[in-house]
Amino acid sequence: MPVDICKTALRVLAFCVLTSCAAPIDFAAQDAAELPDANSFEGIAARIAPVAQHTCEAFGLAIDCRIQIFLASTKTETSNAFQSFDNRGRPFLLVTPELLDEAKNADEVALVLGHEAAHAVFGHLHMRSDVTEKEARALAKVLQAQDGKIKSEAQAQMVRALFGDRSARRHAELEADALGALLAREAGYNAARGARFIERIEDPGRHLLSTHPSNKQRLAAITRALKYGRLPRMPQ
């Protein structure tokens, strides 16, 4: 497991200890009549869970498909949702209350959970970064001082690693957007309406060193997926 992912997992686990996280929503299938309200976080998670697990198992790309979904039960001052591994190597998703406050409806929450679950389905959590954010900022500062000119082979190697890494990560984000929309739709939510959440967030595509594609690219990926994409058939 890459060092940066290990560090992230440890930070998340410490975060849960300090701020308290709600009990995880597991991927065990439940009888429809027993599911929580479809508009609650628990209900959304419970509906996306079996779809994501089945898709994960059908794709066969992830090491472990038993993803847990956590909601932080106290404020963190950060609107975020992300994935990592627990200390047993099991993947989990964590959502902060601030993100739920920003979402306008259950469809938007479902899209976010679908996106994060899709990263786990594709095995993106194991992607490694050859260039740290600190190194990327330092390189940007140097190149700015040099009017954008690369003056050494070391700088050239760093640029190749930096943009190769970011290109792969942007592609991974678009994959997660596309599959996440399908997961949300299969779970019974309006993924097209959920995608309006992306329209309101800051556009990371404006930043050269961003690991995320532009919002326009993300919305296009979702639109294509909903028009042409299909998930493996769920067992009856």
C-alpha cells in the first residue's frame, strides 16, 4: 500500500476518534421494506451499497469490495467526501456533515456517494503519486521565476512525472464520475439532477496543478454515462 494512502488512512481513523463517526453503513443487502427513508443519508447509503458491491464484484478490479460508509457526526469545518482504507485494509467512504449541508437533495448526495464508491470499485485507492503536493508547488514557483522555461534535466523529469501523474488522476476522476452516476441511477436516484452539485462547486480545471478535471469535463462524462452506460445485472 502506498505511503501516502497509509498516512491518509491513519489521519481519517484519528479524525473519527476525535470527532466521532456514525456507525458505518455496510454493503449487506436489506429488504426494501426495511430500508431507511430514501431521502436520509442512511437511506441513500443503504440503497447505493448493494449496487456498488455487486458492481465491484462483477468488475473484479478491487481487492476488497466490502466498502463501509461513514458520516462524521460532528462538524469538521470541511465540506468533503473521500475514500481510504481502515487498519485491516478494508475500504471505506467518509462524508462530512458540511457536505450534506451543501447538497440540495438526495440525488446530489447519491451522486457523491456513487462517485466515491466508484473509486473503490475501480481500485483507484491504490494509485500512487510520484510527486508530492509540496514538490509540485515548489516546481511551479521555480518555473514561474524562470518564465516557464525548463533549465535542467531534473526539472524536465519532474514535469514529466507531475503531469503524467495528474493526467492519470484526472482520468480516474472522470471514470468515477461516470460509474458513480450509474450507481446512483441504479439505486433509484436522479443522477442527472444530482450532477447539479458539480455545477456549484469551484472549478478545479482552472488550476494547472489540479488532480481533478474541469467541471465541464466531469458533467460531460456523467451525461455520456447516463446515455450509454449500463451496469451488470443485479441478482434477483
